[in-house]
Amino acid sequence: MSRKMASARITTASSELLTQLNNSLPFDKVLYAEDIEGSRAHAYMLGERGIIKKEDVAKIDSGLSEIKEKIENGEIVLDGDDEDIHMAIERHLTELIGDAGKRMHTARSRNDQVALDFRMFVQRNGLTIAELLLENIKTFIDVAQKNAKVMLPGMTHLQHAQPINFGFHMMAYASMFKRDYERFMSSYERNNLSPIGCAALAGTPHDVDRNLTAEKLGFDAPTLNCLDTVSDRDFALEILFNISTMMMHMSRLSEELIIWSTSEFGFVTLSDRHATGSSIMPQKKNPDIPELLRGKTGRVNGNLISLLTVMKGLSLAYNKDMQEDKEGVFDSVRTALLSLQVMNEMVADMTVNVDKMEAACMIGHLSATDLADYLVKESGLPFRDAYHIVGNVVNLAEDKGLDISELSLEDLQSIDYRIGEGVVALLDNRASMNARMSEGGTATVRTLEQVESLKVWLESMKVNNE
């Protein structure tokens, strides 16, 4: 048996170039465990339905178990002439148990076989990524809770805008990762359907029981339509999209960590475990991990666009183009798993430089909006009029080389007589931060409410997953 075992119609040797182009074993060997598990379930169902003999099922099951063990201990090396992982395992099985191995493929095609293996890989890794997201959310919550009173400048356009606390900032990322988790879980539920039994595209005349194989493999049910099933790669596109969105969020945090760890900001210090030195400048400490995470976001985006492009013009059902569906998914999954682990470590280990963050709040007149809100509430001025008055106050502060919170009442009233004595306390940055008490706001008490809310949610996820 060779890579030609599935080529009954072809009578001459393939071009060597065709062989190189067609051979997917170098990358789809990743699916060996899913292929063996799917084949064992399929053989069991064939035996239960009387399609093959129970003694053949026993031989197939034992042989597949032995092959899996030999692959994992290195006795079988998957780098031979077989064109893909499915043919490789079938060949090894037939060599091991004889004709019983040839009966394993009854009532199925490589089309539904690969759809099954690939879907199982995506489903399992989607759950693993989701679990790592929960670990990151927990770390963000821990950092947020410890820093709910630590002020830093909230920014728009990368310009100082209003005072917030660092815990509030970290809760923004926890919220993003929560949505990422929900996307992975939603995809899992939507795609937890078994393709096996669809055969090439139209089902099979054999009396198969697709519900039995679905149950045995942990799926909720069989897929509805076989033509759709063998040509469907929505599940692969979903995990690529989910990873791209998650990595986009991770890239935004990476960008901020890079900025915050510069000498100009100094808001955080990354641990030596998560930074590198320079080959020529001994004083350097480079934020290579967040830079790599930022860069790898482009890589996973490319994998998503690649598969979207492959699928966009394919007629039903299976086409060989679809062999290009796996490498990008394997790569994105590897990238996501490693990125989540290193992000979690890096955030947990970083040092928050409180003095630097709070000193930065004295730059940019962060409480200016509070003065405008005061004039609206106390004097009944239209907001736009109050806005222009505050602009003049800011200009005065700039001329004096002060932050607006450092101006005296006399300074403030020189711009507008309606500014009363109580406003001085309101312009304090911490007072400004804590005045933002609307639900979801940055006041410390609101930040801690957000922390508690996500803690409760995490506990509910833990219970549900158990």
C-alpha cells in the first residue's frame, strides 16, 4: 500500500510535482489523534449496525490504539509517502491487522472524514483558548482591584483627556476578553455537530446511525445537510475570526504596554522575564513580548483573509482548494495559545509605577470638563457657553504654567464671576475621577463594582464548565 491506495481510477504514475503539490501529510499529521478517534467511533457504529463484523471492529479498535501509541512514542514517524494523515493511518492499520483494516472506510469518504477531524480539532482548541481567556480575565481583574485608586490620564487621540484609575483601564481589557470568550463559546455551541456519515456529498446507502457516532464523539447531533457538511468551513472561519478579534484586543494592550514602559511615560515596568536586552547597547531593556504580540496580530489576520479568499468562489461540494483550509488554522491556534499564556504572565508580573501615573495627571488640565459641568449645573449656562469659558480658563493656566487644578479661586473668577468657591475642590483630579459615578464610570467605587460583577461572572463560568 502506498499513497496511491485511494486511486483506483488512475493507472499511471503521478508527476513528482503533482505529488509535492498534493501531499498534505507534512501539516495535516497534526490531526492524527482526531483521525484515530473518529475512525474508532465510525468502526464501532458499523459494527453496531451489522455493516461489518464485530470481530473486525475489535481488530480495528485495537489496531488504531496501537498505532496512536506508536505515533506518540516515535515508533511511527508520519513523514512517508502517504498523501495525507487519513491514508497514512489506514495504511498502517491494514499492514497491522490485514483485511479488517480495509473495511474501516466502509460508508464514509475522505470528504466527511476530513470534515470530522478538522472540526474536532477546531472545537477542542476553541475550548482551550476560551479557558486561557478566563485566566487572563482573572489576571486583569486582580490588577484592576489592586489599582482602583491609582490615577492615570485617560486619553483620546493619545492626548490627556480626563482622570481615570488604572483599575478602570484594566477592566476595559477584561471586558474585551469577556466578549472574546463569549464568541469562542458561541462558535463551539453552533458548530458542535458531527459530519461523519455524509460520505462524499450525498450520504450513503449503508444503514448508518449518525446519531450514534455523534454521541460517541461528543457532538450534540449530526449535521443537517450532507452537501453543506462536506463543503462547510464556516467553523474554521469562525475560529480564525475569533482569534483575529482576540489578537486585535491583545495588540491594543501590547501597544499601551510598549508606550507605558518607555522612559517618557514610565507608567509600568515589565519584568526581566518578559523583556530582552540589546546586542550593542547594554543599558537597553526592550519590550519584545508586546511587540511580538502586536506583530503576530497581522499574521493571524492574514490567515483569516487567506481562507476567506480560498472559499469565496467554490461550487458545492468538496474541491481540492479546501486542502488550503488547515495550515492557517493550525498556525493561528498555535499563535493564540502561546500569546494568551505569555500575555497572562507578563501582565501578572509587571510593576505599576503609581507615582509616575499620578504625576502625569497634572499634565493636560484633566478636570477641565468638570468646570464646564459645574457652570451648566450651578449657573444654568448652555454647555457650549460654559465650554468657551473653560477654554479661557485653560489659556490662563497655560500662561501661568499651571494645571487648571492649581489655579486659585481669584484666578478662576477673573475669567468668569459665576465661578464659585466650591469649584476649587471639584477641580482636584481625584475628585474629578470619583465624580464620574454613572454606571460603568471610572469612580473607584464604580470600578470595584465592575470588578465584583466580573468575579461573579467568572464563578458562573467555572460552575457551567464543570
